Amino acid sequence: MNKINWQRIIVIIFFITLCIFLVSFNLSKPRVLILHSYATDYSWVNDVNKGINEVIGKKPFSVKYFYLDIKRRPDTGYMTNAGIAARNLVNKWKPDVIIAVDDEAQMLVGKYYVNNPSINIVFTGVEGILEEYGYDTAFNVTGMFEKIQMDALRETIAQIMPEGHRRIAHISDASQTALFSAGEINSFTWKPLELVDSTRCRTFEDWQMAVRKAQDKADILLLTDYYSIRRSTTDKSIVPPREIIQWTEQNSKLPGISHREVYVEDGGMMAVGASPLEQGQVAAEIALAIIEKGQKPEDIFFRENRLYIMHIREAAVKAHHIAMPKMFEAFARATGHYY
């Protein structure tokens, strides 16, 4: 009887010791919080995650994900609460590194931890101005910008549109992200193309008006951001993105192009956009340098994106009678982005 009791005691002690070891091991693992401005219903988010996982997926890190989901809920009240929830997680979990993706993550969370000695911030997908977040002089912040591949866009439009038919009408929503995009688009030298208009829309009626207005003054639509379009001035609900692009395709004789890959997923013709895999990979590599090599964020230079991905929807190409260069089609097919 005593022998049996001792065996049980030894087994219990073993399991208690094992549990203590496992808890201690997990607590000692470097903590990485991957903070997204949007949610997983947005393909950009999933591809950024793929890039991150390729680098740190097998590392002995403790990793958490938090999705602010701002694309579907751009109202001020929701954004405020989402930011509070994310900051509560940061304060409770105390990550060693925050990989903050896209501008809203910096605005609602990242800027509150500038120069916090116990938290390092690696931003990615940022289109805005670092001064707005206090990142320009922060010792605990570094990361990667997401610049529109303007040269690639211009060259693509020049190749798919014949001479004399290269007037561009830019249309977007009125979000903060769209403001950053519009700044790049309006200041860019488009020659030999011509940017004839740039319109930011708050409601679906505004969008429809802008599309109709463009029919007689432009040859191609540059459609950037459209995920925060309100139903009307009285109905503040968000119009489903696919509905916006479906309406545009049905009511516009002009072909469309974007720098957002989701535009093609929503039914648009073509997109030439920054590679989300690169955004995720580079951010994760920087996080790895901080955690494993002990590098300080202030000693790591800010990066700019170099790679882009081409997305093409065959049905829209045919509907608009575009002679798509074979090289473009091959590029989209090779990367799995030919629809």
C-alpha cells in the first residue's frame, strides 16, 4: 500500500514539475504581437501573415494576432474601442515586439508606445507620414513603408492603353489611407499619360457620380480605396466592396486598374500592387534581428518596398477589349493571380 502511494506521489511530483517547466518555458519565450489594421477577410492581411510565418513560423516564439478590422468598421466610435482593446492586450501581455501592419495600427496603437523601453515596434504597410505617429524620432521603432509602385503603374497603363487614349481618372473613398494614396498619385509625374481628375468619395452616390463624370473625360479608371463608402448621407452603413466594383463594371465603358490586389478579387480588371509577402517577410526579418541578434530598432534603417504583384481578371480584360501583353498574363499566372 505504501509502495503504491509512493508511486502515485512520484508521478504527481513529475507532472507538477513538468507543468512548472512548461509554464516557465512559455513565459520565457520572446513574445511577438502581430497587430493588423484590418481582418482576415481582406486578402492583403492573409498574404502579409504568410510572409511573416515564412520567417518566424518555426521559431520558438510566443505569437499572438490581433485584428482591428477597420476596413469594415471605419466609424470613429468603433475605431476608438478597437484601439483601446488592442492597447489593453499590449499592457497585459507585454510583447517584446509588435509587428504593426498598415497605418491604422500605428495611429490607434503604435504611437502610444513610442520610446517605451520594454516594447519594440516594427511597422509595415505604412503609407502615411511617420511624424504623425511620433516614429520619426523614436528609438524603439523601425520598419517598412508601403509605397505605391507608381512607375510600374504608369508603364502598365502605357502598355495596355493605345496612344491618344491614356487619360486617367482617379477615384477613391475618403478614408485616411486614401488620403495618403491620393497624395502620391496627385504628385506623381504621369507623362506620357495624363491624370485628368482625382476624386475622393464618401457615399455610394458620390462614387457613382464620379464614375459617370469620368466617362467623357478619361480613358481608364484608377480605383484605389473603396472599402469605407457609405450607403448615403442618411444611411451610414458600408456598401459591400464587391457591390461597388460590380456596379462600376456594369455602368462604366472604361477599363479599371488599381494598386490594391483586392480590386481584382472584387471583380475589377487589373491591379499592380506592392507585394504583401515582402511586407510580411521584411517585417519578420527585422523582428528576428531585434530578438535574436539584439539589434536596436534605432540602428535598423527604414525600408521601402521593392517588389510588386500583378493581378488580372480575364473576363474584365475581354469585356473592355484590352490587348493584354502576354508577359503580364504570364506574370499573373505564375504567381497565382490570374482569375
